[in-house]
Amino acid sequence: MNYLNTFFFQFYPYIALAIFAIGCWARFDHGAYTWRTGSSQLLSDKWMRLGSNWFHVGILAILGGHFVGLLTPHWAYEPFITAGQKQMVAMVVGGFFGLMCFIGMTILLLRRLFNARIRATGTGRDLLVLVLLYAQLILGMSSIALSADHLDGSQMIKLGEWAQHIVTFRPGAAEFVADAHWIFKAHITLGLTLVLITPFTRLVHVWSVPVGYLTRPYQIVRKRQAALRYPGH
């Protein structure tokens, strides 16, 4: 078990991140035309807007919360809020956006499974991604219930130390999660697996944030009334 713990929580993160970075670069360089969301809205827009919006708002908030919560050192927030209070905030906010994401993802998964047109044009990888994301969300929401058993924030501090050791390339990261509940370990492992498979799925579109859209110049559209009035000219 010690060997498995060391592999999955000391070495596997770097394997997943390396494949993520190299794979995304290679796909963009050699398969740019496959770099797309693969939206099914044109096939059927029923429940699409609600499901997609709730899913994306929920998952972006969750990812942002994970990033800030795990990578902010304890000493940085200790003068303003205790570890227990920070954990309560994480549980409430994470629970709210987790439920929003769960509803949105349920809608999207049901469309993928039971809409004949979407099912016929979809791929196995699309369904696999949704199922893995669904399982990851269920594990994450289950961890909220586990966190209620240790409201002092001790487990949260250990998970934060694990993440901070990984991003700063320090040894001994696996020791911080060695005695964690299996749900926390499964949540971390599945999350890293999703990172690993990203270059081979539609998840690559997370890179394609349309920031330039906000500052784009106006488009000048010429009127073609004359051409429509005299189609022979």
C-alpha cells in the first residue's frame, strides 16, 4: 500500500501533467481541426442551455475554489480566518456550486444517453468524459459529508500541503494523504486521470477561452439589397 500511495500521490501527478502539456501541444500542432467542443446544440437544443449553463458555471466555480483553497498556504489566511472557518466556507460554497453542476451534468448526460440524434452522432469518448466527470463530482460532494466529521480543518490543511508540495516539486507529498479516507484519494486520482486524458478528448477546449472576443473590433457588414433586387446583375 505504501508503494501505491507513493506512486499515485507523488509520481502520478507529474505523469498526468506531463501528458496533459505535451499532448495538448501535439494535438494543437498536428490536429487543430479536431480542437473543438463538439457541441450537440444544433442537433437538439431542448434543455441544452439550462444544462450547459448550470454545468459550466458550477464547474468553473468548483475549479476556482479548488485552486484557491488548495494552493493558498495556511499562513496566508491564518490572520483572517481559521482553518475550521475556511473549511465551512468551502463546504457551503462547494456544496452550492456542486449541486448546480450536478443538475447541469445530469441534464447533459441524459441528453447524451436518451436523445437518439445526439447518441447516433456522439462518440464513446464523449460519453466516457461525461461519466468520469459525473463520478468525479459525486466523489467531491461525498467528501463534503466526510468533512463534517472533522470541522477543525485538519484534513483540509493536509490536502493543501499535498497540493503545494506537488506544485513546488518537493518530496514527501504522498505522506500528507497516506491516512486520508479512500474517497479523498479516489477524488484526487480520478481528477488527475481527467487531466491525463484531456488531450485525447473534447476537454481540450478549456484552453480556448475567447478573451479576444471582448476586445474585438466591429465588423462592417455590407448591405446587398441591390444584388437581391436584381439577382441577374
